[in-house]
Amino acid sequence: MRTSGNSPHTSPHPSRPAAPVHGFPRLTVALACADGDWPHAGWPAADDPYVGRTVQLERPFLVPAGADVVVLRCDEPLDALAELGGAGGVPVIVVSPHRDTGTVVEVFRRGAGYLVEGDHCTCMLSSAVVGATVGHTYLSPSACAAVREGVRRAPEQGDSAEGLRALLSPREREVMELLSTGLGAQEIGLRLSLSEKTIRNNLSNIYAKLHARGSTDAVLRWLGAAPVVRT
């Protein structure tokens, strides 16, 4: 297992905790590369305000104490997720070249974020890591498109979801549309010219109306990719 302040291969001060930035403790990310080397050498950058260091795991992939997020780079996401041990409540983000609908939807159902290789940058990766710590499941654009394609292929699920969508106000539907494209509360607020607090209040109301446990569950219900809960 190797640690780094700015890459998974060097460790100038492996035991020194990352300094907080503006009161926000910089995060520790466990990197599990199931199929080769980590593709983003030099991430996180030394001046990354949120990600302080990485811990590169070797097989067997056991998540160490103190890891805030696991980034799992793999060619076969479902097999790799099964191999990942000890994650417990630590959020997981999958990085994979696979963009087929079935794989992406199933990974998303399991609560992991999904970034398609070649479809994201290191800034997006940092955003996904920070979002994961507050319960946001991040999808890169191609991964989001795959989830939507899954809904299109199952129109009966989409029809069932329409009843739930009708429960939302026009503003709440705008928020959900943006949430389902991979944006977090702060980004949605910027798009809609609203405060982050207002967006979080909207999301709380949405979760209650959709009987959702959080953002991932809400998006699945919004897209018609999860069983509809009836009262």
C-alpha cells in the first residue's frame, strides 16, 4: 500500500496529515487499480483544495481505516466491486472504459459513482470525490447517458415513474433534471441562480415525496430505474 500527497507513486511525507483548507479537512482517497496502473499520474495536484493524498491499494483490495473515498479503476466494474473488501460505509467511485447501459445502471444501483475513461478530467474526479463524501453519486456525461438509455429501453418503468414525477413542483423537477445529469447542490444552485441552502431544502422535499433514501435513490426513481414505492 503506497501513499502520496500528489501522486500514487511518491510519498514525501506519508505520515503527515493533509492540512485543512478554509476549515475543510483535505480528503484521503484509496486508489484500487484492478486492471493496470492508475491513469491520472499527478492527481491530486499539490494545490488541490479538497483532496490531500491518495493511498494506493494492492490486491486484495482492503479499504484502510481513515480513507474517505475509494476510487476503483477497473475493466470489469461488477467483478471489481465484488472483489473490493472492507469498504463498509466508505463511498466508491468506479473509473472504467465500459459505458454499456447494463453495467453502468447496475453499478449506480449499488450506490457507486461512475466515471467513463476519456469522459472526465481530474477536476471532475475531484468533484466526484468531494460529492461522494456528502452522499452525492456522481456520473460522468456518458455514464448518465447510459442510465437514461436504460430507462428508454424499459418504457414500463418510465411510465410508472411518471406518477412520482407528477408529485414534484416545477422547480423541484428542474432540480431533479440537473441532479440526474451528475450535478451537486452547489452546481445546481449556480445553474438556477439559487443558494445552495435553497437547493438542499428542495432536495429534502424531493426525497420525501419520492420516498428516496438519498440522491442516488432519488435519481433512480426519477429516471424510472428503480422499483416504485407505493403508499
